[in-house]
Amino acid sequence: MKCKICGNETTEIFCARILAKYDVAYLQCSDCGFIQTEEPHWLAESYQEAITSLDIGLVTRNMLFSKISSSLIRWFFDRERPFIDYAGGHGLFVRMMRDRGYRFFWQDEYCDNTFAKNFEFDRNEESSKVKAFEMLTAFEVFEHLVDPVAELEKMVKFSDSIFLSTRLQPAQTFTSAEDWWYFSPGIGQHVAFYSKESLERLADKFGMRLYTNGINLHLLTKKRFRLNPIRAVSSWHYAVSSLFGTHFRNKRSLMKSDMKLAENKLHHSD
């Protein structure tokens, strides 16, 4: 199977049981390091809920990302222009950003908009123009993408700057899905796992530059900055390291028990 980022050969690194019922191969690119599952035939089952009820950090994450995005826009982008949240879930982030005074719009093909009613992308003339947006946000989206290149091609039609969150692979060799909580096979929605090199390759395909904090926040953009804006806003918001580092390490046992509970429910429902 070819790498979905750079097209080079991949090697199977382990097999994991998805949704407690499917044995699935995880493959890693020998060149850029990107990890992908085999073609994910189980996604219809995984997305019976667009947002899994086991996402215990949903509200806190949106609160944090609204603060970080506000700083990023205020210091590095034109705050007077419109913005769009891609795959925006229930619209909580868009609501928070509009409450802060930013012209954010919501887009999601699979989830109902609860909190940002009347600010949908396709219902607003000012938001429906190609390249109309100063920046596109995509939080906890990229790990769900079956075809990252095709999806980024859709995103860049909205904006030349993509601010996203997804965890970069830790510096280790993977031999099991137990080696990293982000694989989350019990839920089955995470199918793409990035190295810094693979994100750089993805940016290069669209003539963009990667700025990253090296952990979970990344900016793909055609803009050029003298300093790394993502490292800057990450340092200003020390809570990033708390939420995505110590917090998740402390919560790991709870998350594992939640995953086990989900697997047991799936097993007993067969």
C-alpha cells in the first residue's frame, strides 16, 4: 500500500482490533514516516455518532483553542476579515470566536450545527466566495482524514492559511496500538497519524510552509513570518502543554478504561 502523503512504500508495523471486531493493519511510510490504517471500511460504524461520547476533553479543548486562535489572529492575521472553522462539529468553537468579536463561519458535512445557527458557510453570501477567508481552522480533524491530500485540496479553496491541531507522533518505535493512546482503536475514527516530515510534505504539495509547536498545533500557510507564530502563541498560552501533556498522561488510565468500556459494549451488541 502506498503512502497517502508522499506516495512511497509503506510497511505494516502492527495489527490492532478496531471496534472490538475488525483486525486492521497499521502501516508506516518508509520515507516521510506517516502512519495510516489499511483502507477504513469500518467508518460507517465508527461514525454512528459524529462526535464520540468518549471525547472527554471537547469543551475544555474548544475553550483553549478559542484563546489560542484569538492570539494568533490578533498578532499575525487580519482580524477584520472572515474566518471559517472546517468540520466544526456542533459549532461551539465558532460561537466562542464570534462572541470574541471575530467573523467566524461554520462548515461541517456530517454534524449538526447547534451553537452557531445562521452562521453556516453556505448560508452566508459574504462567506461563500472562493478564497474569502483569512484563515481556516481544523481542530482534531486531520487524524480522521482517509485522504489527507484530497481533503487539504478542499481546504485551500477557502484560505491560504490552515490552522490545525493533531498530535505528532512521539519519537519511538510502534509495535502495538497500546504504545500510543492517540491510535484509539476502540473508537475506530483515527486513521491518519503524522510525523513532522509528513506534514511538511503535505504543505509542500500546496506551496505552503509549515509552522508547528512540535506537539499538536500546526499552521500551513503561504504567508511568511520572521518568527514561528505557533511557537509564539503556544508559549503565551502555557495551558497547551498542560492540556496535551501532563493532563493526558494523568488521564490515560481513565481513557483506557473508557476505551475498554466502548469495546465491551460493541462486543456485547454483536
